[in-house]
Amino acid sequence: MLASITISTDVDLPTKSKNVPENKIESFWAGSSIQAAKTEAEDRNVPIIMVILKDGDLVCQQWANQHLNDPKMRLALEENGVPVLVCLPDLEGNTHTKTNTETSSPNKEDDDCPLSGVSDCKDHQSSESWVEGLTIPQLLPAIFLLEGAEYKAIPIPQDLPFRGAQEVDKYLTERRPGTPPTRLQYTYLMTRLERAVKFDEEDKFEKGCAELSIALNLIPNFSPRIKTTWEDRYHPYKGKGVQMLRRAKTVAKTNPLMAMRLLHRISKMMSGLPHGETARLLLAAMENKN
């Protein structure tokens, strides 16, 4: 049975430093970060892939032991969507608790999760909210794809999770339109944007420009929102670029050679960025004139 569910956005994301993009990926599983998962799915144009397990279920436990630690299964999930793990209570309404390990630090807030393939219980904490209004099959585990603007829940064939990573990957790949960016590429892009903010605060202009140049080459693969985010990160660099170009144009009136040196430096520092390209074109025009 197909079910349409509405995902609540009442779960607030943790307060983060302004250095950190609001949708930076911090773990493999989305956990209770519903809005972050939705943002990533929209940015990459992929579905949310929801894996449903049940506590105290022997079949679920054996399946998790075999597949959730399998690098190929994890790769299939994160390359084709945003992985979400839902762990339902057992027949008595109980859920597992964290387990202390000998290697745990006394100051460590989070203990290890006993569920195979999950490093911390926060990775699935409050995940039951993902399945509100959804008809859950009696046989678990089950995998649903949450697609479209309304996040309609579409179950994959019930036997498919048991057939291993190769079959799951094949099914998911055949469903997706084209080749959307992977989660690794998304993380890489968001890291570049994070570093650009950090370098701006540290007044490391050239390093920040290099990060933004890398990001600019990647954003055509993502949603328009990413371009807006990039423009926001680029804004302080743009301001400095405008100032340097104005100075070069002013200097050119009295000292063309000095202006050419300034333009060469701007084009080098802002290589691959709009104002770096402007400097390069101005420099070429002055060289041709002379």
C-alpha cells in the first residue's frame, strides 16, 4: 500500500556556529534532523531513503548485522538519496538504550548504540516521527523512498533489502533521473563553503577565494538554493574585489604599469571567480593597448 505522509518541520536543528552551513552532514543517518534531511534531498534532487527496523526483532537484528555495516550497502544508500534510519519500539513498547564501552571517555556525552551500523543513538533518535501516518508492513526491515514536494512514501519491493547491496543499488539507480550529485560531493561542496566563511573571518582572502572557486564549479549540479548560498558566502569577497578593481582603475589614470600589476594580482587571487575574470579581461585590454 502506498501512503502519503507529511513530514513535520517542528524539530529544530541544533544551534550552530555561523561558520557551519546549516545543512552540513554530521552523520550517515539523518536521525531527527528532518529539515536538514529535506534540505539535502532537495539540493541533490534525490529521495529520502528510509530504512525501518524494529527493536527486539531477530530478523531485523540479523539483517542489520549483515547489511548496515556493509560499505557497499551504505554507498548505495547515500549515493542515491539521504539515508534515514527508523527504529521502532519492540512489542512491549520499549527501545534499546545506549551501552557504555571500555573505550568511552568519561567526558563523552554520547555512548555507543548497540544497533549494528549505527555509531550513536542520536543517529535514529526521535526517528519515529518519520513514519507518522504510514502503513508499516508486518515483515521488517522495510525501505521506503520519500519523494516529491509532499514526500510521498513509496516502498521498494519487500524482498529487495534481503538481496544485498548490488540489487538495492541497481533498483535505486534505475529509478533516479540522470546522475545526481552524490552525498560525498555534497559534503565536499558544503565544506568548501564553510571554509570560505572561516577564511573571511580570519582575513585570509586568497584562501577563501580558492575555496569559493572550487565550489563555483560544483554548484551547477545542485539546486538553485545552493547558488544562492554560494552568492551569500561570496558577498564579502565580492566587496573586496570591487574595491581592488576600483583602485586599479584609479591608478591606471596616472600609473598604467602599477595598475597592470594590481590587476594581475587580483586575477591571481580571485582566479575562477567573477571579479578575478574581470581583472583578467581588464589586464588583457591594457596589455593590448600598450
